[in-house]
Amino acid sequence: MSISLTEKAAKHVNRNLTKRGKGIGLRLGVRTTGCSGLAYELEYVDEALPEDQVFESQGIKVYVDPKSLPYLDGTELDFAREGLNEGFKFQNPNVKDECGCGESFRV
């Protein structure tokens, strides 16, 4: 099982944790929603939960709940700027299909 970040994603997370003045890492999960069934959830973590699986990549700790892990195993997070837009990009080998708007996916 693995979750990883590119160098750009790690720099972005580290910069935001520094701005916040607190936090121990990034939480990655999935929730049921959208056209295709699942959507990614991201939030900064101030305190780990006992059931969290913890991965470290590029010096950043990524926390994943056990229910989300099967959908996320092998995912790499990247951070990209395209014109005026910026955001995380998910390279998830488990995805079988994505909705047209890119907000949800199916495994």
C-alpha cells in the first residue's frame, strides 16, 4: 500500500502548513458523490486519528482512513498550475472511469 506526492505537491502542502502555523500533514480520503460515485477529499491534519494509515512522501505525512485506502492505494498527488487555475491532480491507478467534469470517479 502506498500514497505519494510529487515534489511540487509536497512544496505546496508544506507552504500551506507553514502559513497555517499548525498541522502535521495532509488527509486524503474519498466520499460518495457525483456522477461516477466517488470524489476525493483533502484537508490538513492537526491531530491523527487512531485508525489512520500514515504514509510519508517527500517529507510530508499523508493520513488515510481505512475505508478510503482500497480506493487510493498507489495514488500519486501532484500540484499543477494551468493558466489562472491551480490545484491537486490525482494519478490513481484504481480509477476505471471519470465523469466529464472531472469531479468524481469510479473504481
